[in-house]
Amino acid sequence: MEIEQHGKTYEIKPGADLKGANLERADLKGANLERADLLGADLYFANLKEADLRGADLKEANLLGANLKGAYLEEADLEGANLYGAYLEEADLLGANLKEADLRQANLLEANLEDIMYSAETQYSEGSILDNYIKKKSIKI
């Protein structure tokens, strides 16, 4: 699958090299980007609904307002990614790296947060699903 954005053509496939790609508002619904390199990519308001991003490198990617409903993000590296206001309902984030990521105002309703990695620098809204998950994990029994 190929997509043309801002005068450039990008090949959308597993393991694709999309470092720094400008995919702002791109329609990537259901795309297979397993293990793709999206380091620093601009996915501002992109449609990634049900996309396969398992093991993808999304470090420092801009996913502000992106639609990731039902996306497969197992083991994805989202360190330092901007997910402000992203729609992650029903997304599978099993084992995803969310260290230093900005998840403020993100919708994580029914998302799988099992075994996610986060740090003191991970940003999220107080009272959010992620906030409650982290609080629950830090309670010692």
C-alpha cells in the first residue's frame, strides 16, 4: 500500500522506514505497520483506527488527536510521543513503552494497559484511566 502526503509517496508495509515522515491527517485505517520505524513521524490527527503497530518505533512521534481506536500497539515504543487528545479506545497497549509520553486528554476507555512501561515524566490527566491504572499498580498489598 502506498500513500501520497504533501508531495511525497510513502510505502505503508510491515517494517517500513517512515522516520520523520509527514503523515499528518493521513488515512491509515487498518494499515499493517508492524515493526515500522516511525521515529519522530508526524501523525497529527491521522486515522490509525485498527492499524497494526505491534513493535513499531514511535519514539517522539506526534500523534496529537490521532484516531487509534482498536489499534494494535503491543510492545510499541511510544517513548516521548505526543498522544495528547489521542483516541485510544479499545487499543491494545500490552507491554507498550509510554515513558515520557504525553497522554493528557487521551481517551483510553477499554484499552489494554497490561504491562505498560511508564516513568515519572509520563504525562496524563488526573483522574484519567491511566492515572487510576498507575495508582492501582503502586498500591502495595
